Amino acid sequence: MLAGGPISWKSHKQQLTTTSTMMAEYVAMYNATCHGMLLRNLIAGLKVVNSISSPLKLYCDNSTAVNFSNGNSSIGAGLYLDIKYLFVRERVEESNLCIEYISTKVMLVDPMTKGLPPKIFEEHVTYFKCGGVSLGVGLHHRVMDGSSAIHFMNTCTFEILSGHVWKCVSIARGLLDDQETKLMVAIDGRARLQPQLPPGYFGNVVFTTVVIATAGDIQSKSPSYVSTKIHDALVRMNNDYLKSSVNYLEQHLDVKTRASYKYSNIRIISWARLPIHDADFGWGRPTHTGPTWIPLEGLCFVLPSPKNDGSLSIIIVLEVEQMKVFSNLLYAI
């Protein structure tokens, strides 16, 4: 870990046969210490930081191995270890290494080295301060090509983000468990209508899909529950559904409605795929492009980064006291 984020990790079968669990843990600590000291010297040698005064910190979930490493137990526990493994105790005595006990339930390396249930995984990554998580996706080219894979990942990202925002807003508003809440998502119908509209079509082709759930389900169930409901609602917006909506609007031109997302509902509008930062009026690429005014409470915009680094910005209007809670929840859960 460096600056609160993981920079190196490894999981492999030990090549040494030991006679106890303590000895197996101690050998693992030896390997981790060697690698950690190597990285420490490399960082210092490259002048990444001015100096490193604090000792390297190593966590272990075996209290006996921790006590032995810190010199708090008899050397007899390690009589059958090669002398090179005492390197760990020497680094502790020199104050270059600090070994602390940590519960197995909060072992920080677990998300990178083993499969974990979703809830436990979420709890683990909240200990990281790097602001991001790296996810690996395995795909088979007989099933999908590169374009399909990227579309799949981008779509899932929006559904997961929308579900997370919906959950945070529900908690910030203090909604009761049995209270029904709606998430309205704006979609672009250009590519969904058949035949597709021509490139550069000038007009309004925005439709809205609605997802309904209780606040209790959103807050207590896994993220996959909410993202699946959002996904199903988006898939439902096909050519037949959109043309049916157009027919309905043509028959009810005199009906005017006023939108409101207060109290329990929210609306999310994504500009993530719009080239909003490509508008050049002769002064170069804009540093910011976004809505100048959001008139309704409960309205949320998702904006792409002007740097094209894949990051997203969330602009949302809530009550003042709700906004403070929402800001904390967005990164905490």
C-alpha cells in the first residue's frame, strides 16, 4: 500500500513445507518483508518522496506469528526455520519494520487475491484511499468482439452508477423502508428506432424510462438488484415501445405535464457519451461544459471529464441538509 492505495500484491502456493500454521505465516511475512523493503528502497532511490522515516508496516492475521516476529515469544518456535527467515526479526529490531495483528475479516489484501461475497468486497475496498478500484473482466471472442465488450462494460458502468446514486439519495432523504421511489432515466432514441434516424438529425428524440422500487429494497439488497432493474427498464425501450410512445403523444398533444422529482423520486440524465467538450469556438477545447441551471430538486446530470480520462462528474440538486449526507454517502458505501 502506498498513500492509501494498493500498488503491489501477490498470491501463490508456498514452495516450503512447514510444520505449523505459525511457521507458514512467518514464511509469508518474510516474503512480504523482502518485497516491501525492495519497494521502499526503490521509492527512496527514485526520489518519489523526499524521505521515508516511518517503518514499513506489515499486517498479519496470526497472533503467534506476530509475537514471534516482534521478539515477544521464544526462539524455540522457529527452531526448524532456516536462518535467513530471521531477516524479519532483524528488520523489526532495527525499527525498519513494524508488524501488527489484523483480523482476518478486514485483511486488506483479500479483494486482490481471492473471490469475496459482494458485501464483504464492498466493506474491504472502503479501506482504500486511492479513489478507485481495478476490476478484471474475462471475455471469450467466440461470444463477443471488442466493440460488444466495450459496450457491455460501458452500459454496466452507467447502470451501477445510477443505482448507487439512487441508493444514496434514498438514504439522504430518510425514506421509509416501505416507501415507493421512482428513478427516471433519459435515453436517446436515435439508435433504438428502426430505421435509425440519420446522422446529424436535429430534434428531440429523448425518451424516459421509469424504474420503481421500495426504499428498503434499494438500501438493503445488493447493488446487482438495483442495477438489474435499471438494465431491464433500459432494454424495454426498444423500437416498438418508442413508436408506441410517439403515437400516444400525437394523440394527446393538448396534455401538458409539469415534472417534479421532490420527496422520493429522482431523474438521471447522462451526458457521458456526448462530445460536449469538442465544441471549439476558436479558443481551443473548453475546460468545462455543463448545464448552467438545474431548476428541479431531484434532477441529476452525469458529465464526462474534459480531460478524456474516463472519470465522471455528478451534478445533482437536493435540499441543503440532504446534500451534505449524500456527499458523504457517495464515497462511503
